[in-house]
Amino acid sequence: APFASPKLKVKAVGNIEGLRIISGSWSPLVVVNAANADLFRVDETGRVGIGTASPNKQLHIKTASGNAEIDIQSANSPYWSMYQDDATDQLRFWNGDNRLIMTTLGNVGLGTTNISAKLHIIQPASTEALKIILNNATPWSPIVVQTSGGADVFRVKEDGSICIGANCKTGWGPNTAVQNTSQRIANPPDGADVNCPAGYVMTGIRNTAPDSYLICSRMW
């Protein structure tokens, strides 16, 4: 049976180490397979290599093929896995499915490995894709889009106002200065599309025989 007659068996007694290796200028502990390929190595600087004879950091995991993976599990909880996908070089965090993915370009995917933006989110069913909760003590604009020179392109302010460039809208509803602009529908044929002019949205319909009117108002 395995371990029935080990080549080396150490029993620690009292407050004395069971095994101490004093390192020189070479790896003090190496485990290899039958083909003499490294399985586990502690080098002379204390770096640990799993699957590599040349660990470049405190812990270096390498595979001959396929994904290099670390699993983390607390008691009987479902385990989390962190792995580098061999086919795409993406770094992925897995828990039942790929949850968070990072590409070699620094792009991040949530719920998707097909990442086409700096942040690419697949919305779960019946759940918000993105939620921002303001800091009540020092609220500030939760969403800002700027040019490379720092000029605002789009901003959602802490009071819910929306700004496009320097033009900010603090309330919602028709622009009262132009809200009565109407487009008259002169008995359109059945099934014909009728649209408001560019820059206007439909805010009502007025039925006055023999014609009907579509009420179009500027909202900005």
C-alpha cells in the first residue's frame, strides 16, 4: 500500500523540527517524476515552483499543456478557481462558471469570455448589470465621460441631472419654451408610419375631426 514503507520517514518530537535543510547555492528540495521532470521545487532563494525548474516568483505554477490553475475552498463551500486559459491567455476566475475574466490587454469581462471593450458586462436575468450607490457624506457625479483633454462629454450628476457637454438637464419633461410645436397628420393612409421631426419626441395625440394631430415636443 502507498506510504506503507516510505524511503524516508521523519517523526517530530517535542519542539524540534522534523526536517531541516540548510541551503547552499542550489535548490535544497526537488521532487521529480520518473522522466526526471520537475513536479515540485524549492530553490535556494525560497521560491517555490510547481511544474517548473525555474520559479521566477515566490510561487510559480506551470503546466506542460493545458490550463495552469489554483483552487481555493473553505470547508464544504463550492471552490473558487483561478486559472490562465491556455488557448486565449486570459486570466479567469471560476465558480460554477467563468465569473470574472481579464485579457492580456487589461480588458475585463463579467460573465463573458468574448470581451470587446475595456469593461464588458453580460447582464444576468432580472438583475441590474451595473449599480452605483452614492456616498451620502460627499456625493459626486457617479458617471463621467471625458475627452483625453479632460473636457466633459457626458456626465450623470449626483442629483440625477444629465449633462451632454456643458448642457445639463436638471428635470424631465417637455421643454416649455418649445413644447407646443406640433406636427399635423393629414389623414395618413392606413398603416403609414408617422414620425415627429428630428429633435422632438411624441408627447400626445389630439383627435379633432376630420384630422388628427401628433403632439411633438422637444425634451432637451
